[in-house]
Amino acid sequence: MKSYIISTIAVSAFSVLVATQNTTYQRGLSDHFIKFLDINKNYYPYNFNRTYYFGGSFGGKENDSTPINRVPVVFVHGAGDRIYGDDPSNNGFRYTIEYFLDHGYTKSELYGSMWAFADLPPKQYNLVSDTEYIIAIRRFIEAVLDYTGAPQVDVISHSMGVPLSRAAIKGGVYPMQNIGDIQMKPINVKIRTFIGIAGLNHGVYYCQFSFIRYLFLGCNDKNGFYPGNIVNGKVVNQSEFVHNLNEDKTKEADNAYALISLHDYQIFFNGEYMSGFPTMDAGFVFTNPNYTHLGLRDLTADFQYKLLNTNSSDDASLSEQVDLMVTKIYSNSQHDTVSEQRSLLLQ
């Protein structure tokens, strides 16, 4: 695993871009995609066209001849959010979708569907890693693969959507109420690039506090996001879902990345970046205060675009992705810190 620190120096310019972006793109799924879902018994029950929320879904071709020239992208939102909202509390991936559309992507190449409800705090803190959510995310990824005919898709996820989409991709055994355990095989070979933004990959930091843990269902130690407690330098009693997910060494995609902020509401737990994950190829740590839990998603659309559209397999190609100073702080799949650190001046 590689981790990089990014000290951003061009926030204001992109903030202006965000403020002036086109907000008239048609939300929802295209009629063509809806028809495909309606006639396919594998996808019809999931009601992926989330019309009960403005911006609850996005994507689809206009007709059979609509071209798909890029690897399709599937967006997985965070807790209580939408795919393509219209206000700060539920924007979802609005700015990324609009940036991508302004830079060559089409609606036939960008997809998303809400996996839960657009609830504002505190209701969203009761969301857990419900197996139904994991299955819904997985089935939507499979629907996009089937619909587009693409051999692979890219996945960009945020917050709680990061561990849920990792679970959907990795597969595994998950309990289903009134049914029992269900087993899903990995579909990671179908994912070209996975980007997890401000992910809850090691749980939720504030869930360690007892008064919060017992107040919100989402902090439970079964299918919630309890980060555990530290005993003799080791994390114990971590949520079963979080623990099992990170113990599974199935890589999420050909290329797997984490975007991390030092101004997120959670940063470290027992020396680990809470938004990093064991199987990532690289983690990018943003230090500018504008990159909050939501800002990290909204202000990195250009960075997300470059990660998907450049060869990111080595340090040399990274130098072509961003106009920033990057420092490699460690590089090892077992998280072992290396003593040698070097700076890369990116052109």
C-alpha cells in the first residue's frame, strides 16, 4: 500500500469552478435504461430509478445506438445522501458528475442509484451495513455491466458508501433476515478502478464513546461501525462487519485508491488513517482545511477524473495526474512504515 500527502495550493480556483458549474443536467435514469431494468427479472425488484427523491439516480443511454466510449463509472453515495442532489446537505456526487460531463463523459457512461434514504442527521447515524444495502449496490453494479456491455466499470464511493461498496465487490457471507446467510462471490475482476473518498473503513471514530455508541444503532459492534477499543496497542472488539471486511484480502479492483483528509471529522485510530484500507494501491492525504468530509468529495472532481483517465500504476505516472507536491510516507501492503521518504515534484 502506498500513501501520499498532498498539500493543496489551488483550492480557490476549483471552488470558483464548482460555483459556476451547470446545474441543468437531467437527473434520473434514462427511459432506455429503465426499460432494460423493467424487463430484466434480476433487476426489476430493486427499483433503481429512485424517483421519490430529486437526484436519487442517474445514468443511461438514449437509445440502442448511443455510444459508450469510456469505462462506465458507478457512484456510491454516503449515508443519508443522494446520487445527484441539489443542496449542500444532499448533493451526493453532483459536482463530480457535472465535471465529468463537462470533460467528455456522457450520461450513458455515468451511473448511480440511492441505496438508502436521504435522511439528515441524526437519522443517518442509525444506518448499518444492512445486507440489503450491500446487495442493492452489487446488483446495480451488475446491472450497469449488463446494460452497457462493458467488461469492467469504475467505482467512486464516499463515506459509508466506501465500505458498503467494498463489501459488494469483495462478496462474502452476509446474514439476511428471514432467509439466513447468503454467499456472494467476488466481482472485483469486473472493476477497473475503485476510489474510496473519506471512507468509514475502520469504523466511525466517535462511536468509541459509550454515550454515542448506545445512542445510535450505526455504532453497534455487529453490523455497525464501532471502531473497537485499544488494548496493549491493538484494536479489539471492532465491529464484526468492519473487521471481516478488512481481513478479506480480496482487492477491490485492478487499481484501488483512498482519498483522505486531515480535516475530516475522523482521521486516525491507533495509528491508522481511518479512511485508508488494507488493499488500496495508494492513499492520498489532503491537508488543506477546505477538504472536509464533504469537501473532499466535492473539491476533488478533477483529481478523481485524472485517477480514472491516466495510468496510475507507478510513481512516474502519478506525476502526470496532479499539479501538487506529493510525499510518499510509506509503501507496504502490510502498512509497515518505511524509513526512507522522498518527495516527488509533480509537473
